[in-house]
Amino acid sequence: MKKLSSKGFSAIEALLILVIIGMIGGVGYYVYTQNKAATKDNTAQDGSTKTSQKNPDKEEDKTSEYKNETLGFSFKYPKNWSKETEVIEGHFKDNLVFKSPDYKPVPDGPFGEVEAGGIIRVQVSKTDYKTTKEAKENDPYAASPEDITVAGVAAVREVKCGHPTQQSTCIYFVKDGLYYSLSYKHTTQETSDNAKYKAEFNQLIESFEFL
């Protein structure tokens, strides 16, 4: 039997060492790429989470809350809109008027006519109506009434409410002997569908709740 020379052993050993080094390098590269992918996914998820956490804060920054402890209701309105009160005979003293930053009334025009911007009114008064349905049946200016729900209460949505010539959208409902009216008046060049502050009015309606 021939013996392998020391030179032969060295060649085999060198080959084995190269194979082992290659295997270790391959495993190491695989582990590295997997860890890198996992880190990237985690970073993306963290970024997504932070974004979703910031959005509500931004929305909150754009609105203010009005709360009426006496009558027991609250809602949110645009923070950059002015808030005023007006006295209307037969209504509670704190009927609210919200005006957009660009609001302008029609000079010497009919009450409530808007030249620019928009105006939202929230009015509450006592009523003999027992239900919203009864109020709807006795509305002389009803125009395309639509049955909706506000804060769990049956309500009615109408366009050109209050007077046929005025460009406005109204939401009204009856609860516990009180008549609630939430209206948005816009310019005559707009419709209820494309009015500039339609989203702001809808947000107020959606945020309305009883305490």
C-alpha cells in the first residue's frame, strides 16, 4: 500500500478548508440578509404606526369643542371659524353662529344671504312637536327631505330650508320637547353638493352627541 505524501495531505486539507470557509460564508450571508429584511420591515411598521398616531392629533388641532351642559349636548366645529351668539325670539339665548374666515354677507340683502364663505347655525327651541316625523309633516318649506340619524335620533336633512330662495342645507330633529336645527348657508353660486364647506358641516353633524 502506498502512503500519501505530506504534499497530498496538504492539498486535501486546503480543499476542505476552502469548502468549510465557503459554507460558513454562505450561512453568514443568509443570516445577514434575513436580519436586514426583518429590520427594514420593523422600521416600515414603526413609521406607519407613528403616522397613524399623528393623524388624529392633526385632526384634533383643526377643531374646537362646544359643550352645552344645560341642554346636554356637544359637537366639534372648525377652530379657525368665529363663534358668536344671537338672540332669536322663542329660542334659547345661546343660539350659535359659526362663520368661516372668508365669510361675507350680501350687502343690504335678505337675512342670511351669503356673498362669500359660509355660515353654520345651531339653534335649539322648545316645541309642541312630539317627534321629528311630526315636525317634518308640518314644514312649509320642505324641499327634498331625507331621513337620517343624528346622535342616535331620527332626523331630517333638507336643502334650501327655511326659505325657497336661500342656498342652505338644514338638519333638524326633535328630542325631549326640544327642536334642534343645524343649518349651513353658502353662496348662491354653489349647490349643497359642491359647497365649499360641506365637509366642515358634515363633520359637525357627525360629532354631535348628547351628554
